[in-house]
Amino acid sequence: MEIRKISIGPDYKSGAMHYILNQDVLGGTHTIHLITNNSEGIKVYLINDKEEVLLWKSFTNTIPASIEYNIYF
């Protein structure tokens, strides 16, 4: 399933960082391209205007996280 949004941190409303697919980051120079979650942990990948995909952040599975998936009807 495709992950749409991930929130990392113990308190969803006030203490978590939220990462959303297609969100502009780093001053608008990059966009969140892909969010994955597997046995190695959570990874957030960016894409730039040159179509280069880069690993931006990774989190272990021990950190509190809330995951939202895309649902297509």
C-alpha cells in the first residue's frame, strides 16, 4: 500500500513531525517523493528538479509513528 502521510513522534498534535507525499521541503527545492516502511524502518525519499531521488530521512521501527495510507475507491 502507498503511504500518504507519516507522523513521527510521541504526541501526534504537538510533538510529532508530519511528512506528506508531494510536500515541498528544503525551501521548495525538493519534494517528498516516496515514504516506505519495512523491517529496516521508515524511510523518506525526496526528488529534485533534476529528477534525482535521494534518501532524506530514516527512522527505526522503535520510534512512535502514525501512518496514513492512500485509499482508492
